[in-house]
Amino acid sequence: MTPTSQIVGTQAVLNVLTGERYKTIAKETAGILKGEYGHTPVPVNAALQARVLEGGRSGDLPSGGFTQTGTG
């Protein structure tokens, strides 16, 4: 099972348990909407993405780059 399929499965279970689609959004689902896992093959739901970003932009998120430490 791939990480993406696990994320989709987890979100599907949350949707069923709450009785409403995306009433509760898993942290990993939010990560996909924020672009933390890279580009999606198709555009994501813009309203759902805006809800997760809450006024921010995915470009405003930390780049995830590494900081070099030590003297080498």
C-alpha cells in the first residue's frame, strides 16, 4: 500500500464516521492540499484547499530544505 492510498483511505473512513465529507480533515490530507507531497496529478478542490490554507498560500509554507550543521 502506498502512502497516498493510506491517506485517501484514512480520509474516507473519517468521512464515513463523521457522516459528512471533509468535516474532519486528516493532517496528511491537509498536507496533500498544502502541497507538502508535491504536485497532484490533477487540480485539487479549490474551496477545500482554501479552507485548509486559511488565508495562507502553499508558497508561504516552509520549503522543507535542510540546514547544514557542523564544520563538515
